[in-house]
Amino acid sequence: MNLLEIMQNRRSVRTYTGEKIPKEKLDQILQAGLLSPSGRNRKPWEFIVVQERETLEKLSHCRVGAAKMLENAGCAIVVFANPEKTDVWVEDSSIVMSNMHLMADALGLGSCWIQGRLREAENGESTEDYCRQLLNVPGEYVLEAILSVGMIEEHPKAHNLDELELAKIHYEIF
Ligand SMILES: Cc1cc2nc3c(=O)[nH]c(=O)nc-3n(C[C@H](O)[C@H](O)[C@H](O)COP(=O)(O)O)c2cc1C
């Protein structure tokens, strides 16, 4: 598959078999994250890889109705960043998330972006505080998002190039 075909095939996959992620595939996903570009090459991110079932279950409550797939995921990659390193930590961390999500799909794994920033956990805490406490994250780091990764139970069908919203593209002027 060429890169455009890989991008067409990339979908948010939320149903997993519950099996563990093979180490060599997990390592490649993490490498894809670390290969990401960042503003002034500051690399403000930190990744927390969660594979313990009990922690994944607790993590599934970090959002109201939007992180349930973590119960059955093989792992979660929680992305925190240090905003003191750069004012573009959101952009930098989003690229990391996107690259890891795409890499997972290219490796035949299912993954889904779970929004962390500006969201609430089931217990009413911010998702950030909930994750910080659960994962022992120091105060200077802030939460970007969580990537759930799992062995695929069901993969939605690939996006079709014919369905792209070409009207969103403007040439020369808006
Ligand atoms: C910034 C961002 C936040 C998202 N947050 C969530 C989320 O919290 N939970 C979830 O199940 N999916 C989440 N998604 C996945 C989107 O719902 C999904 O990308 C969108 O519906 C398009 O579907 P596709 O990824 O299969 O093409 C998020 C995606 C992005 C880019």
C-alpha cells in the first residue's frame, strides 16, 4: 500500500479482542511517535505506555462515555507534554498522536484517539487530573490525549477518495 492508501484505510477502531500487542509492533508505533516533527525541535512530549489490564480498566473511566474501548485494548499510550518547553505543545503532541494512530493502522492494529485536554472523567475530575493521579505524572506536565491500541475485532471500511470534501479546498483566495 502506498501512503495515500494507508491513509484511506486508517479508521478509528474501537473494538478489540483484548489480546496483548506484540512488542515489535508496539515499538514501531512508539518510534513513529518519536519521529514526529516539533516546533524548534523542542519535543515537549512524554509517552506513558499502559498495558496492565487493571490500569487500562481504570483508565477507561477517564472520560464520560468516550474511553470505554480501553477496557478491552491491548495498551494505551498516554501523551503528556511540558508546556514550559514550547508554546506549540498542542500542535507537537497532536502530530505525535496522529503519527502513532496512522502507524498502528499500517501495522494491522486498531487504534483510536481519546481526547484528554479540556475533558472530564466520570468522577467529575478533569481527565488530566484523573490520569495524573492514576499514572503518577509530575505537575509540570499537561495531558494531550490517549491513544487506545488493540488487536482488531472489527475495522470500519476504508475511506473512499470519491467522498472527500473537495469544496474545503480553496485555490488562491477563499
Ligand atoms: C482531536 C480528536 C479527538 C477525538 N476524541 C475521541 C474520543 O474522545 N473518543 C473517541 O471514541 N473518538 C475520538 N476521536 C475519533 C473521531 O471520532 C474520529 O476520528 C472521527 O469520527 C472520524 O472517523 P475515522 O477516524 O474513522 O476516520 C477523536 C479524534 C480526534 C482527531
